[in-house]
Amino acid sequence: MKVQVDSERCQGHTLCAMRAPATFELSEVDGHSSVINEDVPADQEDDVSEAAMSCPERAISIS
């Protein structure tokens, strides 16, 4: 599984980092999310899927 955050859509709600802190990091400036590593380990796939579903802006894509 690979994950990406659309920086244009992310509004810094921080829900992704709460659901999957090992995958997403937040900017100290504006709280916007970025991916630490786009290749998601198998044991973190459920957390990343939940994070994508919880994003109100639908800024997280999984492939």
C-alpha cells in the first residue's frame, strides 16, 4: 500500500496523525499533514485506511 497527502486539499485538521502517527507528520507552522514514508508497512495499513476515511477534506489517497 502507498499513501499520499494532497497538500492543496489538506486543511490541517490533524485527524490523520491521530489515527496513524507513524505514517503522518504535521507541520509546526500550519498543522498540514505530510507522509513520513509513502510505502505503508502491512501492520499499519488499517490505521492508514482509517486515517484516509476520517479526513474531512479527502486529502489522503491510497493505492
